[in-house]
Amino acid sequence: MQQKKKYKTTQVQGTGLVTEERGTAHVNDAGRTRPEEFELNLSDFALFLSVMKVKEAYTDVLSIILNEPELKLKEVRVEEVILNRSGKRAIRLDAWAQDVYDRQFDMEMQNDASGDDVRRRSRFYQSLIDTPILKSGKKTRYKHLPSTVIIFITQEDIFKRDRAMYTFREQCAEDADLLLEDGATKIFLNMTSKNGRQELVSMLQYMKHTTLTNPDIAVMDERILDLDRIVEEVKKSEEWEVVKMGILEIGLERGMQRGMELGIEQGMELGIEKGIEQGTRQTLVRNVDLAIRNFGLSLQEVCDGLGVTVEEYKDAKSKLALSNLPPDSI
């Protein structure tokens, strides 16, 4: 029998570690206000995508979620666009992966779960992920349909049961012990709760405030330490500098221009918001262009599938041109 790999964990008790203040403003010798150190967390979309495209990072996170120390992934992709066969509707997966057993995973960072029904969204994602897998024809066998796990990570407890993790699988209404076993699993992770496996809760708290000095990290699991190493490497990369420049140098500059009216703190928040908005434009334009090139659809068909208008696409492209940032800079 194969021996399971064990990860070391270190209990953190009474450390007295102090969480540093982020996004605080200081005035330099020239009298200009600047952010001393603003760092995005893994719960923020930009850093989440930049880190999760690293296979080792995805493996660390998924291994903790599934409680599978021996998990091995063979492929990882971020911002994967999937169109239905008619091209009328599409989804953009945050972070998709496939393991050595051909199981498929989709991990979504959902900071705001109030704008739509996340539960029904998971159902739609499940259906579109399965659609392109099986080829048409008499030789098609549904038994070859791989298992799929849809994961949503939220900042709030959408089920109000104070659990860090909610796992759903189909079961018989007449006999609760009878599972459908159709290979579909949906997992919802809640950053607000401390009720769950310690390594899972610690990882979620690390995502919420991404520093090892975070006092809410109860155990220093090896996978969390490895994840932190990758986060630090990503933050030192040239690619991340481009991302950060888009968020800070463009967005923060605009926000600081209104800082006199709004106050420095509000001005910085506005700048960060504008920077993320700029990143959204880049993602929109890139996804439309990729879909046109890969699927041979018209601009109108792709925009319809992505749920945007042609005018919104053209507006995003023109604003990117004005900011001198190409669509593929993130």
C-alpha cells in the first residue's frame, strides 16, 4: 500500500505577532503624499491569477482544500474562456486545472457574492465545463466523463452555518446514504469562519491577509509556507511589476488627483479601484480577441457569448490605447 505523504505543520500559539498596517500614507521630503507599502492579498483577483497559474501554487492550495497530500496536477490554466456550442454564452474560469487522473478543477475567487446567485452559477459552470469533453458519435461513452470539482472562495458565509468549507454532492432524497456518484462536486469556502480543518482555515486566512505574520494563521503547514514562497517570487517577477503598475501607477495616480477632495485614504481606495477597473478592460479585450481568433466567430457573436456589447469592447480597447497598456500586459 502506498504511503501517504505527510506535511509538517507548526502550531502558532501566543506568538504576539503584530500585523502590519497596509496602504498607510506618508509624506516624503518633497511634501508629496505616497503609499508606504500597498500589497494585494491572494483574495484579490490580480494576485490570485498571477499566483494560481504556477502549478505548484495551485497544487498547494488544492491539496489543502481536498485534504489530498499526494495530489498531482498535470495542467493549469487561468482565465480560460469556454463558449457553448452556439457561441451565444460563455464563461471565464479564474483558475482551471487537471490532475493525473484527468479530474478537472475550477477555482473561483468570488469576493462579492451578493451580486448574483453563486450556487446557480456553479451549476452553469459545471455544465459548460463538461460540454466540450465528450465527442459526438456512437462511440461516445458517458462513463469516460471525468470527475469535476467546482470551488468558490468567498469573503462571506453565503450559507450562514459558520463553516469554513461546504461540500455538496448529489444524493437521494428518500435515502440520504445513497449518493448519485455522478462525479460532480461543488465546494464553497468561507473566509469568515474558523470552523474547519486547521490547515484549511489557516490557508483561507492567509489568502485574506497574505503574510506569514498574520495572527489568524493557526498552523504553519508546509504547503502554506511553499505558497508564500511562490507569492514572494511572483511579486518579484517582471510580470507582476506590469500588473502592479497597472493597478498602482495608473489607478493610484487618478485617485491621488482627487485625494485633496476625498482625503488621502479615500483617494488611495479610489485609485486602487480604478486600477482594477483597468485590469478588467485588459481581460475583456484579450478574451474577445482570443475567442475571435480561436473559434472563428464574429465580433458580435463573441461579445454576445461573453455577455458584453460591441460598444463596451470598443470602449475598453480605446481606453487601453489611451493608457498605453496593451491587452496582453496582464
